[in-house]
Amino acid sequence: GKAKNLKKRLVSYFRATGLSPKTQSLVSQIQQIEITITHTESEALLLESNLIKAHRPRYNVLLRDDKSYPYVHLTGDHAFARIRFYRGAYRRDGRLFGPYPNAGAVRAALKELQGLFRLRVCEDAEFARRERPCLQHQMGRCSAPCVDLIGPAEYAEDVGDAVRFLEGQGQQVIDDLARRMDQAAQHLEFER
């Protein structure tokens, strides 16, 4: 749980009367209490959500399905994975990254990811019927796999970099990109 005043929160669990049967059962099974201090309430909500997902506690049912938090969703059912905003129940088709504190944070992350890794955001139906590159490609935010301007292997490498970046391995991704940039420059492939 979360609380601005930890003493009041803990005392409320150990009072003699007025506890629900569920809370009484929970208190009877307590073996230890751990406290984590966060800087903001948003950070506390995200931490609680991550802990609930990781440990699946028996008595906490409110955040178990994570329907209210926004995520970055990377599809896994297509040769050219799509990256998008997602909010809802857990999905098995692809990977979810997050949760993020709000929709604006997800949109900012998607904008950065598109600029860095140029992954597609279009729906599969639009992808299948496209005959020429879209506006996202013209703005430098998509590598246009829909019209074969990038091959599956190169696109998969970009997806792998994006996944590593989303997993918190940003510095390694930057180092790899700098190394690839130097190699391309040595071969006079400046566009790469």
C-alpha cells in the first residue's frame, strides 16, 4: 500500500476492532514489513503496480489487471513489428513496456523511439495496402518497411535496439549505434 503518513497507515492495520475479515486475515499472516520511500505519489503508484505484477499478492486485487496504466506495446505477430500506445488488460501478442505515469509520458517515449529507431506505427491493414512511403517516413520517423525500403534483418536489428532501450539499456544501445556509425563512415556509407 501507499501512504503519506506511514505511522498512521500501519497503526490502522493493528487496531483492536473495525477491521474487515480480509484485513484481519492479511494481518494474521504478516511476517515482515518493508518500507520504500519514493519522491512523488506517481512514483509510488508505479512502484506499487510493478510490485503487484512481480509478486501477485493474494490480498491486493485492485491493481492486479493493470487496466488503468498506459504502456508502450510492441507487436510480436508480424515480421515488421509495430510500436504503439496501449492501455488495457495484459496482452500476450508482443511485449508491453511500462507502466508509465500518464499518457503524455507514453506519447513522448513513442516520439523518441520513432525518431531514434524509426519503427512503424501504422495498422497492419494500412501496412499491407501501402504502395509508397507514408508521411512518417518523409518526416524521418519510419523506415518504410511497407514498401521494402528496409529489409527484415535490418528492421529486426532496430526493433532489438528499441527493446534494449525500453529495458533500460540505453547506454549500451548508444555505444552500439556510435560503433555502427563509425563503421559506416569508414565505408563511406554516410546515409546510414
